[in-house]
Amino acid sequence: MQQPKLLSEEKVFKDPVHRYVHVRDELIWDLINSPEFQRLRRIKQLGTSYFTFHGGEHSRFNHSLGVYEVMRRILETFEGRIHLTYEEKLLCMCAALLHDVGHGPFSHSFEKVFRFHHEDWTRAILTGNTKINGILSRMGDDFPKKVAEVIAKTYDNKLIVSLISSQIDADRMDYLLRDAYYTGVGYGNFEIERILRVMRPHEDGIVFKYSGMHAVEDYIMSRYQMYWQVYFHPVTRSAEVVLRKIFQRAKSLYASGYAFQMEPVQLLPFFRDKVELSDYLALDESVVFFYLQQWRLEEDPILHDLCARFIDRNLFKYVEYNPRDFRLLAELKDLFQMAGIDPMYYLEVDTTSDLPYDFYRASEDEERIPIMLRMPGGELVELSQKSEIVKAISGKRRFDYKLYFPLDKVLALPEDVSGKIRERLGVMEDA
Ligand code: ZN
């Protein structure tokens, strides 16, 4: 059995959301100080949201420490209620700390264009030739793999998995509070202290004491609000669209043999689709911004224009879009083409959807395990059976479709062409 290896003195980080983050284990401290984890300081948690909410510039480092702290507190409340070995507790804390370690700069836009998933990079960082792997391996050769399995939700202890990914887990509890705090919005708040106090381990997962139902309701509502008011904000998505178009343009220029004024050395592996772990780890937001500044000076008018838009926040405008209206999109594409505005880079439908809470037990997707309440008599009841508020939004997936385009370019066209396009878009004036 593994003996706890504790620091001679507890380390404490000041944190605006949880007040303090406490580190007692040597292993956790060493993971935090690894280069792969420190890299998260240079990647924003909310990607392009700071264009909409200027306070939202906090990093993934910041959030990862928070998830670790929430997990540490959950384990504290479980003390005496369930037996977890030191290795199991450490497994929970490592998974919490490292669950986002594979995120790259502006993941949402970057991943779509270069077709990869940060989850795969997380696994590669944990199990590949990295400092993090070396540190985790001190707990045993298979420990890095176990951490990766917990994060990938394939680990056989379902209780441990559900603490890091379920409908109410350490990850979500931290990001909802943290993102609300930094963006400055009022509706992301819920009482985490109360939730942690009524949380109980139960067979393969967690349940909540009925007396804490209102705190759980608050959490579900705050999640619902945060998704629609912050995460899916149309302006944030506009910045994502522009960024996606930039990567798409640069990649296609590279493929066509375009001579960049300065070769984008650090991005070449991505353009060539031959990315090593070291290439990926060398990437952060400062690298991306460096290239955006460089490309702004490029001769290619599209790349130059898109980069200037992103840097100066001259983003695309949007209108609501009906996904069944294929004809409209085809017509607009033709009109854009004829007007000399390349629709490939300047016309884009962006779709998003969210399921705020689901009461179904879908076995293949652990995240959708329903939230269970433990009644005073001991029986378990699914949350929406007791909560009218949660019932009202349960199982209802909401979709949102927006059509993005540069209004300034449309307005600069000759009146007859511009009028026709605006009429089809339903934008009559400077919206
Ligand atoms: Zn996270």
C-alpha cells in the first residue's frame, strides 16, 4: 500500500472563488509545477468570451486549480462515509487537476479546423513522454493510465468518474462559479458550500440529501443561464467564427503553395497534419497572437482582413437563421460570390445547442446520469420528480442557429447589390 507523501508545509494559493486552494501532497505540488501544467496559464478558460465580457480573461490554470480544490473538499466531506485508499483519493485529485491539461489555445476554433480533440492530447500528455507522466508514475507504472481513464470516463470505479464528470461534478461546479465571477454576470451563482455539505457517496455514484434540493436547483438554473447568456453569446461566437476562418485560410494558403512573408514555423505541423506532442505543447495563445499579428501584414487580402478584424474586434454581424431555409443560404452564397465577397470565408452558419438537465439514464453517456435525491426515509428519487423548476427545463434540448457575415463589407457594395443582400439577410440598415 502506498504511503502518503506530504509536503513539510502545506502550500496555499489565494483564489477569488474558493478563497484558498490547499495543497498537501507532494505529488500534486510537483504536477502544478510541471511545464505542461504551467502552460495552462497561457490559455484562457473562456477562449474568445473576453470580446463580450472583458473580465473573462482567466486562464485554464486558474480553473484547473479550482477543480482540484472542489475535489479535495468533496473528499473531505466523504471522510468517514466511504472508504477510499490514499491512491484512490490521489487519483481523484490528479484527475481533477489534470482534466483540461490537453486544451490548446482557442480550442473551439482550432480543433474544428485542424480536426483533433483536446481529450486525445490530454491522454497523450498523461501517458506520453512528459514531466507529468514522470511525476504520476511515482505512484506506480499504471497510475498515469488510471488518471487518463478517470478523465476519459472509462475507469471502472463509477463513483470516482462521476465526481469529475456527471451532471453535477467538480469541473462544472468550479467553472460555473469561476466564469460567473470573472465575467461579472450575476446569474452564475449557487451555494457550493451547501451542495458539498449535502453530497453523499452512494454505490456507483453520488446522491444529494433532499434538504439540499434548492441548492441543487440553483446550480441547474445557473448552468442554464450561463450557457445561454455567457458561453453561447453571439458576439463570442462571432469571434470564434472569424478565428476559424483565419486558420482555415492560412491552412489553405499553405496547401496552395503561398509564400508567407515569414514562415509560420510553429504552425507548420498543423498545416501538414503531422503533429507531435512536442509541437502541440509548444503552442499557446501568445504564439497564436504572434501569427495573427504577422498575418495581418500579409499580402493575401482575405488573411490580412480577417486578422485585422480579430485583433481590432471588428467582428462579423449576425442574424437568426432557420436551418430549413437551404434556399436562402444558397442564394446568399451566390450574391456574395457575385459581389466579390468570398462566401467560404465571409458567410457562416453557426449552430449551438444545450440540454440543461436530463433525467434519462443513457448508459453510454455517463454525463447524463440523473441527479438523485435521498429522501428522509432513505429512498432515492430523481431530481425532476421533486423539483418543479428543474422539471420545466428537463430533457428539452434548445438549439440556436445564427448566420454570420461582415456587414461593413456588404454596406460598402454598390447600393443595388448591397440592398439585395441586405433584403435577403433581413438587415435593412446598419444593425
Ligand atoms: Zn474543466
